[in-house]
Amino acid sequence: MEEKKVVIKVEDIKKKADEEIGCPVQRALYYVEEFLKGPMCGRCFPCAMGSYEARIRLERIIDNQGSQDDINALKRIASDMLVSSFCKKGKDTARFMLEWIESGVFDEHINGVCPDAECKEFIRYKIIGEKCINCGDCKAVCRDHAIFGQTRENKFYSGYPPFEIRDRRCSCCGECLPVCPTGAIVVVERKTGRVIKEKEVEETVG
């Protein structure tokens, strides 16, 4: 018996992107990649070629290599698709892209900032040495083997240097931040060094 083909709707792809991804640039890339995998039929040139070019431009922006030219190109692609696409799927894709572009977050990426701290080329994880107690919890959950340091054998001995995150190995998965008992791990902007994410730790009295 022949299996029934599952029809993927562009509205469902956008809904998932909006619900699961915070950064509008990441949402747009996820949507375009999923659109290319299924709903796009490839019957009209503006939609087919435009979607492939949009993916390249979005990848450049996410990799911190984008420019205003990439944003302008994305606007042009979406505008052409909105007018020239034969079907509703292509026109909806154009509207979705314009909606994300108009959020203003694309411009912030060009200036070196991802406000949602999801694009790893714009952020890095850092350990505040004064807060590190050498418990080793972060090292235990690090799947990239990016955290170095020696666990303190005696909690009263303070001779060990604080743990360190090796930036080149870190994939910014975020697993270490919630397990740190003292809030020593923070996420900072690469461009400014400003802390943009940290764990709130309740102070103990006594």
C-alpha cells in the first residue's frame, strides 16, 4: 500500500519558528530551509532562486559576516516574490520574511549584536572567577569539552584557580549556565563585553 504523502504547510513552519526560536534572523533561516525542503514547488523563478539566495544571505548575517547589502538583498527578494510568485505559498513566504526583517533585529546583527543571544558568533560564555567555587558541575555537563579546571577536593581549600571556558571549543549550547550554583557563568556580547544573560542566584543568610 502506497504511503500517503504528508503535506507541509508554510503556516505550520512559521508557527514552529515563532514558538521555538527567539531571534528573528534565526527564525527566518529556519523557515527558508524548511520551505526549500518541502512546500516550495520550484515552478516560478522568483520564488525558487529567491529562496536559495535568501538562505545564503541569512547565513552570512548569522555568521556575523553580513552587511547592509545583505538586508537590502533580502528585502528585494521578498518584494519580488510577493509580486511575482505564482502561488500563495511563495507570497506568504515573502510576507513572513518582510515581517521578520521589519523587526529591526536584522540591523542590530549588522552592528554586531544579537539581542536574543542565540547567534553564537555574536556571544560567548564566560566564567566570573570571583564567583567560581570549583565544584565541577559545569564541566560535567559540557558536551564540547570546552571547560577546563580542577575540582576542589576540600571545600575549605582555596588554592585552585577558577574554571575557564575555552571559546574556540564552546558551541554556546547553554547547558552549563543553569547548573552553576553560584551564577558564575554568564553570556556576554563579543563586541562590547556586556553581560546579556546570567543565572539569578538567591543569597543565603548566615
